[in-house]
Amino acid sequence: MVDPTALASAVEKAFAADTDLDYWGAIRYAEAAGQVVETIAALVRQGEAAHAVPLFERASELLGLAQQRADDTAGCLDDLQARVRSGLDEARAFSIDR
């Protein structure tokens, strides 16, 4: 079971970028943050979509800020943002249906 409270802290830690991200820094950021995205998605799968929505929203917000300060020529941050937005859409749909 995924703990939404602990996951909120993980989102802040994984998605906050205190410095500019160079090419490799953006790739490492995307890999680490991607693991958190998968954990948020697990909330949806365990029937906790309503808890996942604000986590996806915050992840998207912080990722957007990081993207402004990153060399994303590899496209990994754009891909990650697409995954976050897709997860958010799914979480919203499941929280309405339930």
C-alpha cells in the first residue's frame, strides 16, 4: 500500500530543482522523478485516485518550473510531463467514477 502523505514528501523532493539542469542533469532528474510518477500511479490502481490528483498536479507544477531551467534537448522532461499529465487525467477520471 502506498502512503499518500509520505508520497507528497517524495514528490517535493523528486520534482524540486534547486539549480539549472544540464543535459545529463535533466536525464537523471527524469529518471528519478519517473519512479515517483509510477508510485503515484499505484495509488490510482489501489483505488486512491482522489489522493493521486493533487500529487500529480504538484508534480506537474514543479516539473514545469524545472523545465524552464533545463537543457531538455533529449526530450526526457517533455516525455515525463506527458506521463504526469496522462496520470492526472486518469486519476481525475477514476476519482469521478468512484
